[in-house]
Amino acid sequence: MQSILTINGGSSSIKFALYQVGDPLKRRLYGKIDRIGLSGTNLTFNDPAGNQQDSHSIAASDHRSAANVLIDWLVEQDGFASVRALGHRVVHGMQHIQPELVTQDLLDELHRIRPYDPEHLPREIELIEAFRQRHPKLPQVACFDTAFHRTMPRVAKLLPIPRRFDVKGVQRYGFHGLSYAYLMEELARVAGAKAAQGRVILAHLGNGASLAAVRGGKSIDTSMGFTPTAGLPMSTRSGDLDPGLAPYLARTEQITTKQFYEMINHESGLLGVSEISSDMRDLLDRETQDVRAAEAVALFCYQVKKWIGAFAAALGGLDTLVFSAGIGENCPSIRARICDGLDFLGIELNEARNAENAAVISTDASRATVHVIRTDEELMIARSVCRILGPGAVNKHD
């Protein structure tokens, strides 16, 4: 029995999952290490086959030490001996258009492009290198979050700044690509190839939030840009801002570049506007008592609605809208507020279906179909590993 291990490294967490190779792939074990570098770091896991789940504290000051703790723990698990390949989510891939086998050349390139994503890339490199050092014969595959959007037309990638920066790779890349690739495969499965080839807007609304416009199965635009900070207001990220704000705050508040970066990535969005919480659930609980919570929720819904309208214009209309990720999958009231007033795009929600988080939440008469699809980046990584290495390569590795 062969298995694939997937690693999804975030800024302070590592999600992992073990998939049994087959058609379909079957998840056997999954879990995460969270609060890396902070107090209260925990390793939590769930083993459905063995009917086990547990959580225990660990010491991990950075992703490399967390990776070594995870490797030590995985080696003790029954399923680790069956692992034949490993897949990583790598947030930034520059011009890479598909997953790739990790080589020294690729690692060297990832080291070179670390300045493009200082929040994620250094940690993801540490994870790859830790597994490479401990298990050098284990094939590793890098799955790039930016790859899905490399099909965007030139006009959607260009930034309106001096052209010399474009030559250096300063352009719009877009992110959440693994989620979007999975959603498109699922859309084709549940709604058919015709729907997946139509005019589709994908709304990945979680702690990080973005939208993508897809036509003919390919991304033509997305809300995130050169970095994942752009686009929608998110849990703690600001989304789009007037560029003049940075020098203004530098003059009036003496805010440094580093402080501005910290503010727009970790102190803004829902948290910054509400001054209460970065979690949409907390804000929905408080919005009738606290105007700050109400304004944060209203701003989020308003901005998502605006982006849907903009992308419908880019697509020349709308056939399908897909909600996904934590907020998109689980917050009926947010979906309803976003869709309210979008009847001119052919969107008409069924209140009962929406309240139940049904797979299709639009009415039968709605010209545009609205889906709720649970995303699964880890499964997409596992599928990508199988496609890159092929079942024969996975099975033959010792």
C-alpha cells in the first residue's frame, strides 16, 4: 500500500495529510502544527482508520524545528513506511506554470526569489530542506499557488509603474491557486464540463480571501496581486489601499516600512476595522451590539460584491459563482449579503438552500448558478504529486 504525504506550510502553522494512492486517493491521517514560534505550540492529528485523535504540546521556535518534530512523530506512525513521495504547497512560483519535482536547481531558485514573498517562502524552503536532509531519497514535489494564474492575459498582470520593474518580475501574480484548481475540478465533476468551461467567478473567502475570474477553465484575473496582501480586506490583511497612505503615515506618524508591512498584514482587515476580532464568527455575534463589528462585516461584503461585479465585466457576463473556504462555506448570512442586489447578473438565492449550506444555493430559475464547494488544498497537492511522478514512479520508489 503506497502513500503520499502532503505538507501545507503557513506563516505560523504546518498542515499535513497522508493519502493512500488509488483511484480515488484516500486520506488516512491528517493534522497540523500550529502557533509555531509562539507559546502554546501544538501538534494535533486525526487518524480515522485507527479511530484516534489527539493533541499535545511541542517545542518549535521555527518551521525547521517544527518540521523535525513532525518528521520524528510521523516516523513513529504506522503509515509513514508506505510514503513514496511528498508534496508541498509553495505560495510563490514566479513563472512556473505547473507543479515540479524538487531539485537543487529549483531550491536555489526559491532561495533567490525569497524577497518576493518573505512571509511564506523562507518557511516553505525550510520545510523542503528539512525533509530532504532527513529523507534524501524521498521525491518531493513543489506545488505553486501562483501557477493557476499564469494564464492571465498580459493586461491583467501589468502594474502601472515604470516598466523597468516589470522586467524584474514586479507584476500581479495572484494566489490561492491550489484551492482554485481544486474548485475547478470539483465544479466539472458536480456541474459538468460545460459549466467549468463557462464564465466562472471563484470566491475563496477565508482568513485569506480572494476572487478569481475563470473563462474556458483558465484564470483571466484575480484580486490578489504582487503579494497576497492585495485585493479584498481579509482577517488581518488590508487588501487594496491608496499607495499614498504609506508616505503619509511615514510623515505624520513616523511609521517605518517594516511597521507599515506589519500593520497591513497583521493588524488590518476585519481586525483593524472592528478592533474586536479577526474572526468573522465573532463579528457576526457582535454586530448588533457594536457598530465597529457591523462596519467590518459590511465592508467585507461590500468589497466582495464589487469584485464580483468587476469580474463579471471582465468575463462578459456570469454563468457560475462558487463560494469556498471558511467564510464562503459556512456563513449563509455573508453569502446572502454579498449576493443581495446582484440580480442584474442573474443571481437569485434560495434562502432555504443557503441556510443549509447546500451544494447549490441559487433558485432553479436563477440565470447564474451559485455553488458552495468545500475546498481541499491538500488533496489537490496529492493529486498533483501523482500526475507529476505518475503512479509507476510512486510505486517503484524505495
